[in-house]
Amino acid sequence: MLKRSLAVLCTVLGLTGCAGVSPEAYRAQTPVLDLTQYFSGPLTAWGYFADRSGEVKRRFTVTMTGVWRGNEGTLTEDFVWSDGEKSQRIWKLTKLDAHRYVGRADDVKGEAIGVAYGNALQWKYTLLLAVDGKTYEVQFDDWMYQMDENVMLNKSEMRKFGVKLGEIVLSFRKGP
């Protein structure tokens, strides 16, 4: 029994250690990501949702428009899903300082907390996900990496009770 408990503890500690990459690790990476610049004007993104086994379940295209006034921005996202569904999310974004952002949207519980260093941004938030008439609180760990002045890559892990449900992968391009 003691050996089994130690094995479980070592596994948990080992997994916890792997999950600790910090946005500060990207401090020296360029180009430096500034949401007020990147998410300004029209953008297009293409992505997919894959379940925990890695099987792609849905694909989508997003057309976006970002408008900023000082440190306050609105990012309107219009989704078209591969099954024909359409949806919209409107983010209200605030740049707090050189590295920190907060975001709000109708389907986000509380605030999304963003930390940016170098070319990377990590968002953490709880999405209120509607499925078959029920709403579930799903935690997102959302990473964005600016590749150049026009392209950004995004990978998000979705979890419920600490269990990975799936991931979303996106590629953004500035312009219509």
C-alpha cells in the first residue's frame, strides 16, 4: 500500500512539474506581442476542436474586427462552424500594463486573465459552454504565439474538474 501511495504521489508531482511553463519564459522571443496592435482592424482565423483522444470533431472559421481606444478594446468574433452553426463572441479587453490584460465576454465567467511576454500570451478563464440545453463551466488554458506581423498561432486546452476534455487550435491572419 505504501509503495502504491508513493507511486501515485510521484506521478502527481511529476505531472505538476510539467505544467509549469510561464509566459516569462518567452521574454526574449520576437516579435513582441501587443494585443492593442495585433487585434486592431480585421482578422481571419481558422481552427478546429479535437477531443481528448486527438480526433478533430469540429472545424471553424472566424472573422474578427478589433477596435481600440487607448487601453480599452472590443474584439468581435463571428464563427462559422463546419456543421453550419454560426455564433458570435464579443470580447471587452483592457490592457492593464505592458504584460497584463483582462477580458470579458458574455459566455466567460468572471474575467479572463492574460499575461504576455515576448511573442507569447497566456489567457486563463472559465467558459460557460452550452451543450444540449445545459451549460457547463469549462476551464481554458489558452496560449497565443505571434509568428510575424500578420500571423499568430493559438492552442487552448479545455478542462473540467482538472480532466482534459480537448483542445482548440487556431491560426490567425491580420487583414480581411
